[in-house]
Amino acid sequence: MDIKLITLYKIKMPMRTPFSTHLGTVEDREGIIVEVTDKEGLKGYGEGVAFSSPWYTEETVETSYHMLRDFLIPILRKADLNHPSEAGPLFDTFKRNQMAKAALETALWDLAAKKEEISLSRFIGGTQERIPSGVVVGAKTKAEARRQIETYLEDGYQRVKIKISPENDFEFISDIRRHFPELPLMADANSAYTLNHIDHLKRLDDFGLLMIEQPLEHDDIVDHAKLQKELKTPICLDESIVTFNDARRAIELGSCKVINIKIGRVGGLGPAKKIHDYCLEKGIQVWCGGMLEFGISRAHNIALASMEGFTIPGDISASSRYWEEDISFPEVTVEKGMIEVPSHPGIGFEINEKRLKEVLVSKETFAFEK
């Protein structure tokens, strides 16, 4: 792929509204932007979506930066890649660290699509020109949750996800159902429950939820299979699915009826595509999850969600949902609950250089010599 330079930008930007779950509250979002430049001057972009602390997975911004600088970029220097799909097997030399791998791997996909002068969506096999948009409510009170939902419905979002735990689930969901009885609603537990909560969770079957996401341990697929047999509500796995084999085993065990595919969590677009294809073959629903991203990762999510199997609205919202001004343009917008899939080469978005400089924490460039 004739790589000349790789530049890592570490950035930090305040969120318009703090985002709360039972695991904590995010007020400022750090991240890593990866820029891969080839010898012709074309540039591909990826984004590292790990958080500042390891509350979602074991990765952090700092550990991702370490992996990129000290392992992934050096091994890429020694390789002779012809296609971005070759990056995943190359990076498998190193265990886990999926978000660091995805940050670099997705930049290679963007660059390759630009070299082919085709949109990233079409390059990976996307077929949809518009995708449905969902949104996450991260609120501490019922009143705040209702206010957020009312605003999002006015903006046209087609599905709402509420964060829950054993302390607030029935109270929050019953209140939402009273005010929004027909709302397509799902609940995200972020591993807040155990098998001791089976009877408790059965009470949620009466609310007609689209799914309950990751109710049990973040690395479990066995107990989820036991729980799914007891629930009418479909279980969706998120943190448990880190590799293609995780998805395959979970489906074979009957651990879920839905899988949330996050590019960063599974190590890149290549693994995400493979999981999508397998789920489509096995009749398992998939949707594209979000990570409170900046515009680069949001652009990759749009391309992924344009593939055939993504029928459930994803956590891909407008840029203004999180940021006063994003680092890419044009900003992602939602019109009547839908997002247009870009048709321009690559991700279809440009870097907002002015905003990038404003939120820049550090910058480091790595030259390739071949």
C-alpha cells in the first residue's frame, strides 16, 4: 500500500452533555486519530475509541497509544500489505488490544478505498444509501431521561437505548413506557446483573423491549445462554464479542439473539465484516454500536452499517449530539431518522484542521522507509 507516514494525534474534547451509566460519567472525551499517508499523498483516517480509564474494556487511550507506537506501527513497517484485510492477521501477532488495532486498520481501509476512488461503504460491500439512526440515553433521573427522549424523538431518531442496573431498571423502563408506549426501546445493562437476577429480569419481559444488552459479565457467553432460555426478551451481546470466534461460539451456545458489532471492540473493519457475514448466514440480528466517538469513527460506523445485515437502528447519531464542533466535516446529520451514506471516496468526510488543532494534546509522526 506504499505507506510513507503515519501520524498519531491525541485529542481531548468536552462533551456537550455528560454521559452517565452505572459505571461512571464521561464529561471529557479523549481519543487517538490515526493518519496514514501514502507516497502519492493520499491520506486515510482511523480513530482509537478506548476511554481514558478501563471501565468498558481493559484498554485505555494510553495503552492504545503504546500499542500503536511500539508494536503495531513497527510491525506494519516490516510488512508489504496489498490490501487492508491483510492487516488483521498481521496484528494478531499481538494479543487483544483490539481498539488499538482497529484505529490503524480502519485508516488502511479508508486509504485503500480512496486509492480505488470508491466510497468505503461500497468498498466493504455496503448496499444501503441511507441508514436508520438510534440514540443512547445516559440520564441519572427519570425526568432527565424523559426530556432527552422527547428531544430525540423530535429529531427523528428511530430507536432509543436506556442504560439500566438492578437499582433503577423497572422504575426507569416503566416510567418510559407510561409516557412512550410505542417507542422502540432497548436496555443496556453493561454487565450489571448475575444469574441470581433471573426472576428480576423476567419482569422486564412485559415491557416489549427490542433487546437487553450485555446483562451478565463482560467476558461471559455460557451464563448468557442459560439466561436467554429463561427470557422472552432477546439478549444482545456486546462486550463478550471481541473476536469472530467469540461470535461463533455464542451463536452455537444460544447465548444471544442479537449481536452489537463495534468496529473498535472487535479489532477493525475486517473482523466486523466477518462477524456480520456469519450472523447474516445464521439468522442473528446485528446492529452497529457506538463509543461516544469523534467524526472519524462515526464515519466508519456509517459505512459498516450500510451492509445488508444491519436492520436495527445503530448508535450512530448526529455530530451535534455530542460535540459543539467535531473534528471532521461535513457534520453527520439525522434527517427524519435517517443518515445519508457518503458516496465520495473513502469515508466521505474531511478533517476539520482548525478544530483538530484546538483540541490537540500531542502529535507524533512515524516515517516509513522501503
